[in-house]
Amino acid sequence: MEFVQGFEAAYDEHVWDVYGFFGYRVRRREEAEDLTQVTFERALKAWNRFDPERASARTWLLVIAHNVLVDHYRRSSVRPEDPLPVEDVESVSGMREPQTEFDERGLGPSPELEDALAQLTDREREVIALRFGGDLKGAEIAEITGLTLANVQQLLSRSLRGMRKRIEESEAPSGAEGTDAGQAGGGEGEQR
């Protein structure tokens, strides 16, 4: 009974972290849902091998999710193209209970954010997905990906700066681009 209760608690606490991770990595909601299900099926089968002294349940589940995603790409020869629409990721990544209905306000995803995410490399998108979809800290991401903590921090920083720049450029009025670019260039140089 303790075995089942431990797994149920891990599921309840981390299902949206796993789904959020997939939300940043795959194109369709159904695909993210299917991969989340496969992740928890694998986790249930291996639950007796989970060691809380080696990693948190969230980290352990996201390692499984990462491996599920790699297997998915190998099996289907699918490459990550566009992430799940932003409203889907944002609506579940911080939740702790199932969402049964969609936002009735009709708010769509930010096309600028979707475009910025789509322009990231696979590695950058993976780190962003683990950080914001999986809600992991830098050290946990480093453990999962095999990167150094410094490399993870650098990837996150560079990716977020690039995304912010793309979003700001897409939102800037066409006549003000030159002015904004000059101001942004001076501001960034001061921060370094």
C-alpha cells in the first residue's frame, strides 16, 4: 500500500511538471499528453528502484520524460519543430490539479513567443523546457542533461536574451526599430 501511495503522491505533485516539459518540446497537446502518460507508465514500472537520496521525485520523473522524448524522436523520426502553444504550457505548468476546461476568454498564444521558442536550437529548447516546463533548478538540469551548471546557466541566459530580443523586435513599430536597437545596444553593454 505504501508503494502505491508514494507513486500516487509523486504523480499528483509532478504530473504538470512533466506535461509542461513536453509542452515546450512537442507540437500538439495530444502528443504531450501521450508522452506524459508513457512517462508515468515507465515510472510506475520502475518505482521500486526510485531512491529519494539520489534525486528528488521530480528530477527522477523528468529524467524518465527526457528519455521518453528521445525514444519518441528515434522511433518516429520526428524532430522537434514548434512547441505546444504557449497558453497550453502556461495553463498547466504551475497547476497541481487537472484542468478540465479551456480558457473561455478566447485568449490565444502569443505568436511572438511561439516564434521566439521555434528559433531556439534543440539544446536551448530542452534547457528552457526543463527550467520553465519542468520547473527545475540549474543544478537539476545539469544532472539530467549531463551539462555543467555553468553551461546550463549560460544556455538559459543566452536563450532568454535572444527570445526577449526577438519578441521586442516583433512588437516594435516599424518606424521605431532603429531607435530601439540603438537604445537596447547601449543598455546591454552597460549590464555586462
